[in-house]
Amino acid sequence: MEVKKNVLGAIAAAVHLYMQAQQQVVGPVEEQQATRVPGTAHSPWLIAGRQSAMDMRRLWQMRLVR
């Protein structure tokens, strides 16, 4: 199969424009995430709440099996 230079150039240009657009969108988002203070995702209250919800779900599942 013959590869035409003008088609190859159009594909390369489209990919290049797409990558530039992605960089413009993702660039500021990455900067905002880098400046955010870590540590809020590992709150003991958050972990305890999730654990409690999982325990209740497990109890309901075991009750429904009987």
C-alpha cells in the first residue's frame, strides 16, 4: 500500500494540534494539583466511615445468603 506524503503530513499536523490542545488544557490543571496541600484524603474520620459502610454491606450480604 502506497503512503501519500500529503496524507501523512495531514495526519502528523492533526496529531500535533491535538497534543498542543491537550497540553494547554492539562498544563494548568497539573499546576493546580501540584500546589494543593496533600493529607486531606487520609483523614481518620474518612477511613472509619468507609470501613463502617463496608462492614454494614458485608453484614447485609451475609444475612441475605441465609
